[in-house]
Amino acid sequence: MSKVMAVNAGSSSLKYKLYEMPEETVICSGIVERIGFEDAIFTLKKGDTKKSYVTPIKDHQVAINLLLEEMIKMHVVNHIDEIVAVGHRVVQGGKYFSKTTEIDDEVISIVEKLIPLGPLHNPASIIGIKAFKEVLPNVKMAITCDTSFHQTIEPVDYLYPIPYEFYEKYDLRRYGAHGTSHRYLAERASAMLSKEKLNLITCHLGSGSSITAIKDGRSIATSMGLTPLGGIMMGTRSGDIDPSVYYYIQKVTGKTNDEVFRLLNKESGLKGVSGVSSDSRDILKAMDEGDERAKLTMDLFARRTLDFIGQYFVRLGHVDMIIFSAGIGENDPYIRKVVCDALKPSLGIEIDDELNTNARGKEIIISKPSSKIKVAVIPTDEEIMIARDTYKIYLGEKL
């Protein structure tokens, strides 16, 4: 038995799960929030026990030291040397990483080089990697990139119709994201249907959302683009828009390039259209109370989801299963029903309303036996994918 940690570092947060491998038992999990503030929040869960408190945490180095100290105090481990490997989530791996990769100086250098393509995420990953290496210098470490699963996409799908030199000189192309989640969903679908070669449309719908067409376990098309800003609308992100919108906003408001980029990343999507919240639960509540903009927002979100499902159905030719996952996909029966009902006339999809209503937190097929395409809800688990790959690297296995 070996203890492997999966880590997801944000600019001011640190999410983690510690597994007993190869059993894949979760030993503990938690998050450190508001890193860099005097009122940072530390949380660790072990079984039915939860420890949470507010304390000053200067930086990620302090957060990691605190985490390891608390793991010993709560008898998660007797000594930090029991942790044999740490897997780090990295959003943007560019063209360089098609699989989980052991960390060395060159890998760190590449992830740093890719910061312009992942300006909101890669810097935090670098901070987390370096902080863990400082505390656990002799432990095997690896990165799992959100973009890796999408490296199987062909040039005709990842190239943008702009001067080719931008691709040649600056690697400007579609990379996608949420690849680790989409890979997990494909594996679970294969297990559920006892079949390896499947055509799937996986819908990772949450504060960040992406949709992927998967053929025989390989990503062939995905909605996110150069960065996670592309694709369908999300909690605060616009998703795909006419590029001239960017120029026009600058022209009429006088906003800088950085300000418009922030507006499209942080003030758009569900939040921007509804004027209520970036959280679909708040918007659905407002919709139930008669807020017409709230209803428009959810209808728009459903329509953008439908656009990609329709596009990917055509690409795949036939679909064995459509999968809903992540915060909205797993927990919002309203969106699932609106999307599936809209697909009924063209694709013959029929869902069981009772199963759909009670699907929260379950891995379950919600379509009726008469449905021409199966529809499932599968809670995603990116952390276990990171832990599995990292454990294999620790064992010296080939991925």
C-alpha cells in the first residue's frame, strides 16, 4: 500500500486528496482557501471527522507545511515520508504533454513557458509544484494536464482560420481543457456499458464548462479553445463570441485589452446575462420567482450546450451515450431535462423524469429503454485519474 496525493493549486487556494493506492481509498481530502490573507481557511476531512479553522497563511509554502503538520496531528500519516508521490493538476500543457509526466526542471520550465496560454491557471500550478518540492524534495512528482487528453484532436479541428504563421511561431491553436474529467467519463461509460469502442458526447457542465466528442476512447473534438474562455457559456466566462465583440467593447467603453479580457472571463456567462449570480442554483431560484432574465440565462446556457451536442453528433455519425457531469451537469435536473427534451425530435432521446430528478450524486442512466441514445449522469473524479497516473509513474510503469 502506498499513499499518493492529488493536488490542484489555485492562485489563492490548494485543493488536495490523499489516496491509499492501489486500493484508491480516500484517506483524507480538503482545501486551503484565501492563501495570502490573514483570514485564510484551512479544512481537512478524514472519514467522518472534519477540521476547519481560520488562520493567517502567508503563501502556498506555509499552506503546505500546515497541511502536512495537520495530517500528522490527525493521524492521517505518522510521518510525511509515508507520502510516496504527488500528482499536480496543470491546466495548460500546450503541445508538449500528451500524458501524465514526471516532473523535472525541464517540465517546470515548459509549464512556465506556457503561462501566456494559461495566464489564469499555470502560475498557480508552478507555485504549488515548487512549494511541494521544497517540503518533499525526495518524493516522486508528476503533472497531469487538462489539455493532454485532447492531443489526439487532428489539425483540421485544432487550427484556427487565421494566418498560419501564428500557429507556426506562437503555437496558437485549440487546446481544450477538462481533459482529465472527459477521460474519466469515457472510462466510466465503457465500464457501465461493458464495451470499449464507444462514441460519446461528454458534457462537463459547471462554473467552467466544456463538451467533448469521444470516439473509441479518444478525444476528436472539444469546445474549449486556446484557453478555457472558449466554447459554451459558463459561470463567468462568455464562451465563443464574434471576435469583433472584443474590439467593439474596447471602442465604446475605452476599456483596455486586459480589462476586456477580465470582463469576458470574470463578468460574463451566467453572471453577466442574469445579473443575479454565476451560480445556477441562485439563477434557478430567481427564475422560479418570476425573473425573466434568469430564465433567459438558463435557456441560453441550454441552447449553447445543444449547439455543441448537435455538432458533435454529426461529427461522430452515431452516439452510444451522452453524459452529464460536473456541478451543473451532475446536480441540475432542470438543465438536463431542457437539453434532452430539445434533442428528442431529432435524436430520439427520451429520459425518465423520475430518474432524472433523483440523479444527484449518482452514477446512473437516466434515459428510458426506448431512447435511441443512452443518457447518463456520472459524477466526475479528476483527482483519482491524477492519483492513478502518478502511482503508475511511482511504480515505474509506462503510461
